[in-house]
Amino acid sequence: MYRQHTKILITLISCAFSACSSMRPIVNEGPADTSLQRVQGDVYCYYQSPDKKTLLGPYAACLDEKLDLFARVQEKGRYRFMTIDRLGKTINEIYVENNHVDDVEHGHYRFIDHGKMGLFSVHTGQAAVRPELDWVSPVTEKGQAIACIDCQKSWDGDHVYHHGGRWGVIDASSSWVVEPTYDAITHSDPEFVFLKNRQKCEVSHNVPELFEPVLNSCFGEATVSQATAQR
């Protein structure tokens, strides 16, 4: 036991002076070792199978601590972020808004493809919402997101915002919770605020069942999707 503690202490002291640059990163045990590695200042992702080690990169940065089925990386020399698979193939381009790369919110982050936006699930490694939207908000804890179709992007200084078009609420299974028939929708926890014909209606997102009766009461028409109405 004493020798083991001494060995750990020597290792920690060595790390303090060498920044552990030559040490193998600690990763979770599993059938294959997957992690990140820094080589001469460049950042690589690597996937190590039982018979070989494959380096992917170099990249400017890695947003994830290890490469499992996929990892999020920053392209070298550009402020552009991508999701790559074990072969280094780009799965999607991560959305950047107001110079901030999109975070994972409740298991999802936003991505773009040919100017359209979708939602990517970190649990399945696949698109939860296909890139068919002109803008979509981060997912709430209830798995809902504001989305717009045919909306326009404008800037107020360095801040980007979207306006016009048709707005609705979509869930992480790509179903419309509220059909895109509104002039605008905003979200301020725990409420969605719906705007239509200069009228405003507030609905709590914590109780999706209230969408239909509250919106019908505010606007006097059925605007909730049939799928939601049957829940």
C-alpha cells in the first residue's frame, strides 16, 4: 500500500511540471478506448480499437472529453464547429448564434445544413428534428422548442434575431405541438408567449395539455396539432 501511494504521489508531482502531456487520458472502461489527445499543440480525437489506434484531426478544439460514437470539434483555423464520427467524417455543422456555439440542452443541440436548422440528439447520435426549419430554439426541459418557417434573420449590433414567417412549437420527436400559424413566439421560463394579430397569449410549457384550451380561449380557433390534442 505504501509503495502504491508513493507511486501515485510521484506521478502527481511529475504532472505538475510536465502538464501530463505525455500521459494517456483517463477514459471510461469499455470494449474500446476512445478519448482526445494533444500532439505538438494540435488537438486530435482518437478511437482505439483492440488492434489499432486511429487519430482524427487536427482540430482547433474538442468540445467533448471523449470520442464515443461521435464528438464535437472546432475546425482548425476557423470559428466553425462540427460533429464527427469515429472515422472523422462530418455528421453535421453545429449552430453558432451571437458568436456562441450551441450548447447541449436537455440532450439536444441545434445544427445547420444548407441554411436550414434541425435538432441533434446526443442520446441516439442522430437528428431528432431534420434540418427543415429556418430557426429553432434550444429544447426546454419538457422536450419542446420554438420553431419558425420562412422567418428572416436580422442583426441588432452583434445580436441576431429572427422575425416574420410562421411560428409554432415542435417537440423532440419532430411533431408540431402547436402548428406554425403565429406571428411570433417567445419563451420565458416557465411560459411560452404567443403573438398573433397583435394579440398576446401566455401558456405554461410545464402543462402541455393547456396549450389547446388556453390558445383557443385567447384566439378563438384550433391551433394545436391533432397529435397533441389526442395525448
